[in-house]
Amino acid sequence: MKKLPIGIQTFRKIIDENRYYVDKTHIALKLIQGGGYYFLSRPRRFGKSLFLDTLAEIFSGSKDLFKGLYIYDKYDFKPYPIIRISFGSGDYSLDESQTINEIKHILEDNLETLNLECKDLDDFKNCFKQMIRESYNKQNQKVVILIDEYDKPILDNITNPEKAKRARDILKNFYSVIKDSDRYIRFVFITGVSKFSKLNLFSGLNNIEDITINEEFAEICGYTHDNLLTVFKDRIENIDLEMVKRWYNGYNYFGKPLYNPFDILLFFSNNGAFRNYWWQTGSPSFLIELLKKGDYYIPELEYSEVTEEVLNAFDVDYIDLRALLWQTGYLTFDKRIADNLGGYTYTLRVPNIEVRISLNQLLIDYLTNQRQQKVRYRLDMFDCLNRNDIKGFVELFKKIFSSIPYTNYVNNVISNYEGCYSSVVFVYLMALGYDVIPEDITNKGRIDLTDKTEDKILIIEFKVDAKEEPIKQIKERRYYEKYLNEKKDIYLIGMMFDSRERNISRCKVERVNG
């Protein structure tokens, strides 16, 4: 059994140490033969750095490393001068000098590797330009430029617009050299988490091909389920692969559904224990900060629709939370719908159970400030639903609402939102890992919330300070008919909220046999 390449981003080390490697060289060859300038956005821990290092070894002429891989006998492995830039290490949130100092360190490392000198490192723009030109002249070969985590100095300041703008302007000045040096350049590949507007950040470098959602390159990073069945076939014995799919698969770039490699490698390393591996590697504090500044209906974040314009216009001056959640991996594409003008609209969803549970636990903390009680509430909810104690399930929500601190309301943490009560119900159910559908469309209208478990369906209607019982609307419009063919027990739940008491004032539950 081979070693797992956990946290290893160096292609040579993986090959030399005979670790598992999912061959991506067929995609690398296609890009190289295209010979252009490419940009790729993927979430953290998705394999971007490893792919970039693989490109570096190909352009270095390291043919022996690729024995047995797709590219080995299909490429001439001619060496080129390579300039490698990465902002992956370090925290750039203190001040702009951190970004400038990192640029200088990057240039120093490349100058040493290329055996070149720079007249004035403080003038980093001209130093970069000089390095490209002299590398070309010295080796009589055009230069390859590989840029990893191009956006980290901006993302580290995403909730501080002024700092983010300063970081953006420094990077824009630095990257502008690439456009001015086009005659000396053979190939450019740029990766990062976010998809900032190319026009603003790359200063007119209009020949970059954005392959982020190009179907041809959908599997450039990440593992497919086929990879688990072949590359990791000696690791999957006695593992429930359908459960693995539900927990970790589901990232969609319009090719095969993808796993985040970090999840799968740690899953195997921990003997098949289902845990939130990827989520624990980063803190999405930016999400809470942006929620505070906006007016978002929480259930609509997952099932929202975005246009291409929203995805492509993303910048420091215009941060769309839905686009940021997609870029950072908390949402992925569900569907792509062509419009009549030649563009697309995209529907978003949470990719898998790991992200669904973790994201909604975070939202529970934010909406209710119930960091300690939430575990007890969640266990009690499981118990009530497993025993078909729907009235007990509703009573739990009364406890939940009664224990939300008053300050969450007066500071507008909750009351700032349309549908604040349904948002709390939604995030708790989502944190249980259930299939929860807000604004569930039927032929008679929209169900406020549908919760689907393995053996039952809850149809929930909410009303605030209303006279009419919400369950009456469910029955009159026969919302439950949509799910009769699923042969599950269906429970109709009408919750009435009192805005002064900030809690459930009345609730009725009825059962429909599926």
C-alpha cells in the first residue's frame, strides 16, 4: 500500500517517495500545447499548488519523473526558464509592507534560482521586468511564469476594504509587468481561490483565458469517484462508498463531480472516519463579517441564482456574498441555464454533507449565539425525529428561541433579516445533514420549508403575528401531494410566531400517511 500524499504539494517528492498520484498530465499537456495565458480559481486545499508544481517539472525537462504517466511519450520536455511566484505563505492583514516584502523575497528566490542579479530590489516592478528579459536572453528561450495564490494578500483583508484596495493596487502594479513582457513569455498559469475582475487586477492583460468553469478543464484539480475506484482501490475495501459520496463529493465545474483531495486523503488516513476535515483547516470569519453588513435571507444563500456578470464583476469594491461563497468552496454549481442573450444563469448549492453541517453550525453560532447548547439541541432533535415525536421536536424550537440572547435582537444580529425565525429553523435542520428545501415550489404555491429525512417529510409553514393558522394554508393548497409518491410519512407543521415574545406562540401538527 502506497503512502498518502497528505499536505505534499511537490510533484517530485510524491513520485520519488512512491505516493499515490492522480494523473493530471493529460490536462497539463493540453494547456501547454495551447501555449497561452491561463487563469484558474479553485477553493483552498483543492490541489492547485500541486498542479502548478507539476507544470514546473514538465517545463524544467524532468522527463524521468513522468514515467508511466500520460505525458511521458507525448512531449519533448525541452527546458525553459521558469519564474515561480507564490503568496501562499504568510499573513498579509497587518499592513501593505507585508505584501511588498513578500514580493521582494519572491524575487530574491527566483534571482538565485536563475543565477541573475537585480540592480534595485526595492524597485520590484523593474526588477521583475529585468528578470524576465534577462532570463530570456541568457537561455535563448521564452520564459514560463507560474503564479500560485495570486490573491491571498487581498483575501487576507477582504473585510477591510481600504487594506484590500492597497493590496490590490500593489499586486496590480507588480502583475502589469507580465503584459509589458509578452514578447519574452512562453506560458503563464495563474491560480488562486478568488476570481477577481481580470480587468482591474491584471491591468489590461486581456489574453488570459479563464478556465475556471471551462468543461474541458473541469477535472484539473480534485478527485473523481473513478479515481477512488482505481488509484485508491486498495484503500476502499469495506468502506461505504455511497456515504463517502454524500459526505465529500459534489463539487461541480460541469465535468464529473469532484472530491476535495484533502478530505479524501485524511479520510483514508483516519481509517474511514467521517469528519469535517476540510472545514477544520480554515476559518470563514469573512462570512460572518459580510453577513453583518448585508441583508441576507439565510435559506436563499444556498439555492440562489447568479449571473455570469455577478461572477465576473467580483472585486474589492463589489463583493457579492454568493459569488464569494462559491469561489471559496462553501457553495458549488447546481445547474447552468442558458439565457436568450448568449449568457448563463447559475443555480448554487452546498456541495456535500461535510460543508452543509459545518456551514450551518457556523450560522447557528452567528444567529443564536448558542455555541454550547447547540450540540444538545441537535442530539435531542435527532432523537425526537427518530421517535416520530414531532410535537417534542417543536418544543425544542421553543427552547431554542427562548434561549437566544436579547442582545442578538437589539444589535440586529437576527432582526436584521427577512424571515429571521425561519432562518433559525433552517440552519438547525441543515446542521443535522438533512435535505432542506426553502421556498419549495408546488403547483399550488410555495412551501416555506420542506425537510426530508430517510423515512419522513416535514412540510413547514411559518407566519408571524397573523390571525390565520399556517397549517390551514398547507391543507387548503394540498402542498403534501407533491411528496405522496415517495411513500414516506408526511407531517404538516404550522408554526405561528409572536414578534413581541420572539418565540413560537402556537403550533399545529398533523400527519399524512405516504
